Amino acid sequence: MIFATNTTSLYLDFLKLTSQEINYGLFKTKNIYDKNDYIVLKLSNNDITFWTSMPTNEQNISIGDNLYLYYFTNKIDFFSYIKGFYTKSFDIVKQQKEIETFDKIKNHITNQHENPLISQLYSAIFLSTAISKELRDICVDFGVSHLVAISGFHLGVLTFILYWSVFILYNYFHKRYFPYRNIKFDIVVFSFFVLFLYLYLLGIVPSLLRAYVMGVFALILHRSNIKIISFYSLFTIVVIILSFMPSLIFSLSLWLSIFGVFYIFLFIKYFSKQNKIFLFFFFNIWIYLSLSPIIFYIFEVASIHQLYSPIVSILFSVFYPLSLFLHIIGFGGLFDDMLLWWFEIKSTIFDITISPYFIGLYLLVSLLSITNKKSFWLLNILMIGNFIYFLNSNI
């Protein structure tokens, strides 16, 4: 009922927008794509997201700028309206930008670096801002796009930092004035409140939204003595998110985030009783292998450097919280030389094609693995076969 209500509301908004051939509005620039003799702008406001182009960047438009413009809506269908559409526009006027909290934080981060790519990297992993094609190619080359795009891992680290920071301050007052309260519950609730403000500041990033809703839902389940790590819980989270925000059904970042959690749950189900030290290293390798067929199918590119992805993921567990702390105290440039060395590593990105029949089989076996152990071992055979195919394609 909630999904139907919100979808109907979206459709009514669509009818209102397309009732006129030309519309006028204020939009924020989410990304800029440089072409040969023109640029493509990704624009968004609270209602819609669309792409448009202009001959050259004469107005010196940058990401985050607010633009007034006229745009055509007479050829838009409902699905394009939900997903985001391309349309022609004219009379684009750049509005004088007001410095907001988000801009102040971003400037604090970028001012600590001289290299623009490094500034983009840190701004992306802390504020989920857009990155250039050059930096995107580097991330794809090393298979670390999932680390740059803010998701559940980043939220987990922030929750950990918030929890123990508040615990140190709150513990004294708790013991002295209200020892009857559940200190863990109080701190977790406060942490989720702060994280909600962070989510709102970033503009409701789909992958981060999934992680946040799942965290809140896990807290409710835990307080009710219900099993947290279950595929039913994941399914419920997906239904809740899509019911309240139907447009996210077309969000690639949300679905990639869901796939990531799904395979993490599979890993926990079948490997959780193994040696903890072994699991620490094996976890990132297995998750990389399990997601590779889906990643290859969607993006159709690969690189031999992607083999380093599990190692980089382990190192990122230390790098992310440490770099966050360094940026807070104003020493964010400490790792710049190391990052410049990484950016200068050259590699060849090649095309790789995965059959849709293979992906269909892979996803079916993945679902069957929830309850069938034989299907799980078949899943491992399929992912190893995909990995061998990846190596042969590279060689």
C-alpha cells in the first residue's frame, strides 16, 4: 500500500511536469562530463534528476553550483522520469552560490591537498561527491570503486568511532546520575541520530541509505531478541526502502550495495565457524570473487590490477578511519605522496563480456544457496570459473 501510494504520487508529479512542453527551475549540479566540444551536466533537485548539455563551459560551472534553466519535458515517459532522463535546455544561468555547511566541510577537506585528484578522492569517500573520469578509471582499474562510493563499510566505521567517542564522555555521567539506563542503547540511539544528520547532509545517498535503514532495523530486531543477520531481514529492508522511495528501484548503487550484503550474509552462513584470523584475510578475497561476475557483467571492463582489490580492501580498513581523523585535525595531506605514487601506476583496461545466461544462472544458484549447501558449493565453482575466464581474457 505504501509503495502504491508513493508510486501514484510520483505519477501525478510526472503528469504535472509533462503537462507543459517547457519547464523552468532551480537545480544543483551533481556532475559534469567533458566531451569534445560540449559538456554534459547532471542536474538534480528534490523532485527530479536529469542530464542536459551545453556547447562549452563558458560560465565556468562546477560541481555543486546552482543553475536556473528552461528544459523540455514533452518527450519524457514515466520510467525515464523515475530513472533520470536526458533533455535539451536553454537560458542556463548560474546562481550566486551560498556557502552551506556541506561546502564548508568540503573546502576544509580539499584545502589540505594540492593535487585535484587527491582532493576528489577524499571528498568522495567522506562526502560522496562526484569524481572525474580520470579518477574513476583508476578506481575501476584497481577494483576499488566500492571503497570510494560511501556504503555500509563507511557507515560501520563511523558508527564505531561515534560509539566509543561518546562512550568515553557519557560513561562518567551514566555511572553517577542514571546508572539504571542501558548505556549501550543510549549511545547507539545517539549515534544513529548523528548518522541521520550525516545522511541528510550528503543528500540521501542510496547505498548509504540502505546501510542506515538496515542498521536501524537491526537495532529494533536486537531489542526484540530477533535474529539480525538473516536474508529475510535483508529482503525486508529492501522492501521498506523501495516502498518509501520507489525511484530507487533504478538505482545501480543501491542494488550493488544489496548484492554486497547478500554475499556477506552467505559468507557468514557457511564460513563463520572457521578460524577468525583466517576469516579476516579470506573474507575480502571471497567477497571479491563472489561479486566479480556481477561487476564484470554491468561494467564490462577489467584489469589485472583488480587482483589487488582484496588487499586494498584490508588496508582501507585502517586507512579510512586514520585519514578521517587526520582531516579533522588538519593533517589530511599526510598520505598524499603515497596516493600520487598509486595514481601514477599505469595499466591497461580491457573489455570483458559476461553472458547474460551465465549471470542468470549465477544469480539463481546464489538464491538457492540460502537454503541449499550443494548450491553454495556450485556457486563457488561458478565464481572460480569466472575468475579463470578473467585471467585468460587478460593474458
